[in-house]
Amino acid sequence: MALSIYLIFFEKSQKEIINVLEKQKKIQVEEEKFNILLKGLDDYEKKVIRAIKEQDGITQQTLRLRTDLHKSKLSIVLSGLEKKGLIARKEKGKTKKIFLRIRL
């Protein structure tokens, strides 16, 4: 009886460990994909993509403050990223929200 109880709990804890390891592996793979993506971008684009990844749906004004880029430079960088298919800009009222189009 004690052996069966031990095996039941051992199996549950083993499944939990496997789930945690799978989640960690998924996160690591996503980070590796993201780092590979960043290698193909210039410094301004990297800065913008990282900020958007931190807060998907960020407004263009907030993004400008976070990246410390001039309004015109940010607009140029965003246009380039949009042409590359990495981001999407959606108008919400008078502002634009920026979303990552890539799912890692």
C-alpha cells in the first residue's frame, strides 16, 4: 500500500518536473529566435523591437520616450520595421499603437 502511494506521488511530481522543464525549454527557444532576429537589425531597430517586446501595444509616444529617439527618426525606423513585416501599427484615436507581428 505504501509503495503504491509513493508511486502515485512520485509520478505526479515527475510530471510537474517535466512540465517545468518543457516551459523553460520553450522560453529558451523563444529567446534564441529573438536574438537571431536582432542580429539582422541595426542598433535603432534593435532598441525599438526590444521596447515593443517588453510592452506589446505600446503607443508611439511612449515608445519615443522609452527609446529616446527623435520623433522623425522613430517614424523612419517604424516604417522600416513595418515594411520588413516585424511590426504592425494600428490607429487608436489620435495615437498609434505598435504590435509585434512575429510570434516567437
